Amino acid sequence: MKSNIKLNIPARRPHLDNKSFYLLTLGCDKNTVDSEAIGQLLTGYGLRETLKPERAQLLIVNTCGFIDSATRQSLDALQDLATAKQPGQALIAAGCLASRAADMIQAEVPGVDSVVGALKWDSFGPMLTGLGVEIDNGAANRITYGLLRRKKKQGPTSYLKISDGCDAGCAFCIIPQMKGKHLSRPTEHILRETRQLADSGVKEIVIVGQDTTFYGRDLGVRDNTGTANLLKQMAETAPEVMWFRLMYAYPRFVSPALVETMASLPQMAHYIDMPLQHAHKAVLRRMRRPSDQSETYGTIERLRAAMPDIAIRTTFIVGYPGETEEEFQYLLDFLQEMQFDNVGAFKFSPQATSPAAHQENPVPEEIKQERYDRLMALQQKISVKKQQSLIGRELDVIVEGSGTVDYSPRDSREIWVGRSYRSAPEVDGLVFIEPRSLRAGFPEGPRPYTARVKITDATEYDLWGKLIS
């Protein structure tokens, strides 16, 4: 989630650019994909995107409402824009919070002119016409969200969303309220986007959805092979893509077929993001999550047997209603036993419309914080050992940028920055790359998108290495 938004809109501004829009994205990478679709939709209508809100005819916030802090952030961003809005500008709240709490948005931010719920992008056309914005009516009749062409995001990595909504019904989650039941995108649309991204030079496609392992069930696939079959088709469609990375895999549906496919496809990053949320049976039952630990152990064993070098990322919620010290200690013991490569933790934050908000025995905030600190301290020790075991290994790295590092007051050197297969963008660690030798420096010419690196040092989250090629 992005934070500390500073719009820096001056009190007096120049004239507006007619038929222009400013788009602010909040929340997760799935919202990033949605914003790209909104941007292409509006461009197709004949509008132009601007990075200057003071010049835009349309001010659009793609909101997030997953937890209370995200809701507050979205409302604050809308209020900032509403306060600075000048005559001729229209403010639009779009996305998840707009789906769940349109009335609340318009009550708290009267300056909002219109609300568009998540995945309702086709309503932009008539809405803009109603606001007096001139659009290409011919384009408005031709364009649909599902048929938009994907463009490469800046850099070598792009997200690709294969589904929306969720059928899981976790007690703490309001995604089904905001986005409805699971909806798989048509396979042909996904493959077309895959090909477009590969043609534009993307080296890594990050596969996202509310539940990426449920793909195809609503399309008639009943043997839990939908995601595995989709991955095979994506790899065949774009064999030059370096990595396909699977995020948001629901533990119960990481099937043997999916594990086998991940292990057999050369382009699949040996990495999986599999949120477990907790380990104790009683807590998982209160969460309405799968509570059969033998199932979880079996899935992790299959993944590691098929791909001994796999990096497994998971997330946990601490301080869930009713969580006892004994239940939390069970989670710590599980973490120690499983030795996950990357772990995220969240302090429970109730959503007013979720079943969890009404469960008994809430955990005090100070205990939530203390448990969060203990869990992350344990994971840091695990991460250090995991990272140090990579010293001496050679890894392929996607290079995302460059910078400098100060070795002494008079010794500042260039480094490249990237990620190995073991790290997903934005949530995991980085690889800092030094040249083969100080005298030679980095090769001349444009910085490459990929590099081969020998790992020389490690911290809890990041790696350091020297460029091989």
C-alpha cells in the first residue's frame, strides 16, 4: 500500500488541459493493473493522461478499502483533491472502496462528482458524458475492459491479472463484498495480453488475482487443473519471457498438477506466494480458513520436493480475535519449523462489514504489536540464514535500476539494483550488483534488463553480488 501521499497542488493554477485526466492509484498490484486498464480506456475515448493534477479536467482516485487504514488513506486522498479542485474539474472515486462504500465516500467527501465501482469501467463512457466531458463516441461504443491492449509498464516487469473476486469467504476479508464472486478472465484475453507484453520486451510477468489457484472453476474446469493448464499456455505463447511468477495462491488449491507444472516449465520462477494467515487450527476455524494442517504440510513438502530451490512467501495475521498466547506460540513454532523464505505479517484490523469485526475477545493493540514484533524478529533470524546460504551461488537477476553506494567520504561507486527469482517486486528483498572489478566498472552502453550475478554478501532481506555477465 502506498502512503504519505503529497499532491502539492498550488493554490492558484494555470488553465486546465481540455480532455485530460490525472489518475492516482492506491492499494495493491491488482489495482495497478486496473488503473492501467482505466488509463487505456480513457485514452481510447480521446482523453490524455497528465501527471499534473492542477491541469487535469478529470481527477480520478482508484481507491482501496481492504482495511481501515486503506479506507482512511483513500478518503484523505479524495479530500485533498476535492479541497484543491477548481471550476471545470471533476473528481471521480473509482475502485474497491467505491464498490463497498459509495454513500460513505459522498458523505465524507462532498466534492466527489461521481463514483465508479471496481470492474465497472464500461460505465466511464456514459458517466463522462453526463459530466460534460467530450469523448469519442465511436470509441466509446467499441471499447470494453476485456479487450483492452496491454502496454508494458516502465521497466522489465509487468503484472497480469487472471481473475477477480473470490469465493473463499474468509471471515476477516471483504473482497467478495467489493468485487463479488470469483470470475476468471477468458483464457484468450490472458494469452493475448501475455503475447503483447512479451512483444514489448517484458522479462517478468507477475500473475495476480484474488485467488490465482481457483482459475477456470467458473469456466467449467472441475479437476483443479485450471491454473496449471493456463500456465502451460502462457509459457507456450511467450517462450521468451524469463519468469512467470505466481502470487496469491490459496493453499488448498495448490494441487499436485500445479506443482508439477511449475517444476517442469523452465520459465516458471521457482517461487510461490501462498498466504496461510495462521497455523493454529482454532484460529483458522475462526478465520473460516482451511484448518487441516496435514494438508498444508503436504503442499509445502510437494513444492520443496519438486523444486528444492523454491522460495516460498507467506503472510500471517497476528492478534486475530480470540488469539491466545498459546495459539500465537503455536504459530511461532510453525514458523520456526517451516523456515519460509519471505514472510509478511499484519496486525488484525477489523472491517465493519466483515464477520470478524463482530467476533468476541478482541486482542488489545499493545498485544498485537508485541506479537507482531516477536514474529518478525524470529523471521529475521530465519531470513539471515536463508540469505547467507546463497553466498557463492550464481543467480540470474532482473535489473531494475542503478544508484551509488558510499564506501568512504571519497569513494562513491555505482551499483545496479535488481531482483532474483527469489523476490517478488515491491514486497521482497533486492540484489545490489557491483561490477566485476573496480577498475573495469560496468560495461558501457544502456543498462541491461538481465544480468548474471555471483552472490558475495547477504543481510536479512537483501543480497549483494558481483556482475558476471
